[in-house]
Amino acid sequence: QRSVMAVHWHPEFVPMPVVRRRVEGMFPNMSESLVIPTQHNELLTYDDEFSGVEVDCYSHGFNQKVQLLLHFRTARLAEAHTLRAMLRHTRTYRASQLFDFMHTITAPMEDRVEEAARTTGADLDLVEFVRHHVTKIQRMVEDRRRDLPEDALKNKLLRNYFDALRPRFDGGLIDRIQTYLSAVKAIVKRHFTLRYFYRTSEVIEEARALGAGVIIPHPEQFWPILLADYDVDGYEVWNPQSQRYTDFLITAVGRANSCLGPSARRKLVFMGDDTHMGEKVKAAAEQNPEKAGREIGYQPAWDDLEISKRLILSGMSREIVIREYRDRLMG
């Protein structure tokens, strides 16, 4: 593969030089590329030329949290004071969900705990076991809050903690705990207010002022965004967890482009591998196999015969999108 595009992936805590060696080893014949990291609510760069971020925001029109992929020419971020402040606020607010998660279990908030236990079949002993350990985690986090990096304060902290107990406890027990924790987390997210996120239109406006490219990832997770007419460069039509509507999305983007005026910029189609590098450093028994199998820049749908037929009709290909989107970012 000579052309490599990766504009939706998460280095997490893995150092960028390590990531770069992996990408170069994965694609030894690479001759053109566009590789931009999109850490959640944190601007990062892969090669100093471009920087990126995946931002959580709120679409008021259909009352739902959505994500945006923002990509910048790194040189333009020197004056991005407002955007950086918006991202800090969003990271802090997202971190507060971990405390809601822990409080739900340790207080405990009986209605939420009972709902999660009922839907997962968790018995009282398991619920109490989880509460005991989460109480310890909560105390440690609160005692060391000032010294902890922001990216440590995520919901996955609880999942990772219990995975680390596998050598001491039965694997089946840990699996049941993870199922129960997932149910509690879903309930916490359901009750997590969205009004403290910045509105999608506000984020796009600030990003565009800095010359950013804007992509909507996995739009089938929030379908109304396709009708919101936001100022974006394109849509992600495929990623490992969002493959069902690829043909439809390519066709929809092509149809929308056919209605544009002669001076309007067309919407592009993107594919995201959505790789989480932190998943790869876990012990095999603790990995999510589907996530661990993802690779930066590996998007086989570009080469699928049926999908490539749709892409040709829409005037798209991996090479075309790399060049056209790069030109937009260079501005």
C-alpha cells in the first residue's frame, strides 16, 4: 500500500516515536500519507506538520452529544488560545463522569445499582465486591487528584483496575464484574447532563477560524447530524465499529455533492481505523480483541470491490481524498 490516510486514531499514552515506528513498519512502501492523531479533547501532532483532536460537543437541535474530528496545520495553532481553553473545559467535564461512575457504585445510588444488577444478573456478593474495590479506587483518586494527569481520569480506569485483578481472582468472576460495570456506566452516561459541553456550532466556528478541517465520524451513531447542515469537510463512512451503512453514506454524500453550486466545496468521504494504541500494550487476556486488532491506516474498505465501485461513481478514492483534504488544510 503506497497511500496511507489515518485521520481518526488515538495514541492514548503510547509515545509518538513508538507509534511512528509501527506505522512505518506496517507500510514499508508508503509514498504519500496523511497521518493525524485525534486524541479525545487533546491536540496532538504526529509529524509536526498537522495536528488533530476528537472533540465531544453538544448538538442542541436534536439534544445529543456528538463528536467532531478537527485537523489543523500545526503552525496555525500558535494563537489557538480559545480553542485550547475549550478543550481543557471539555476534558475536565468529561473527567467528572468518572466521579459520577464511582459515586453511583460507592454511595450507592440504589436505583441505578439495582437496575444494573437486574439487567446483568449480578448477585449481592458481586455488587458488594465491586463496591468495596471501587471505594478504594475512589479514595486513592481523591487523595492524589492534584498529581494525576487528566487523561488518567477516564471511565476505563475501573475496567483496567479489575482486569489487573485477573491473576488473583477467577477469570469468570472478572468477566461478570466487567459486564456489571458496563451496565452501570451506561446508566451513568444516560443521566450525564450535556449542557456543559460546547455546542457543535461553537466548536466548528472556532476551528474554522483557525483554518481547520472538520469531519463527522461514525455519523450513524447520531443520524440527525446528517440533516443539521453543519460546515464540515466530509463524513466518515466506515470504521471498524461502523460498517453497516457504508454504501448508503457514500451514495448520500455523492447525491448531496451533485446538488452543490459551482463555487461550493464538495463533501469528502473518509474512513477511520479508530485505533486505540493503549489497547495493544495490555496482556492478551485483558484486551478487547476487536479493538486490539485495529491498525493505524488500515482501512480495507477502500479496496473492497463493491465499495470502490460506489467511490468511483462519487469521484472519490483514498488518493484523491488525501490530496484534496491536505490542500484544504494547507489553505
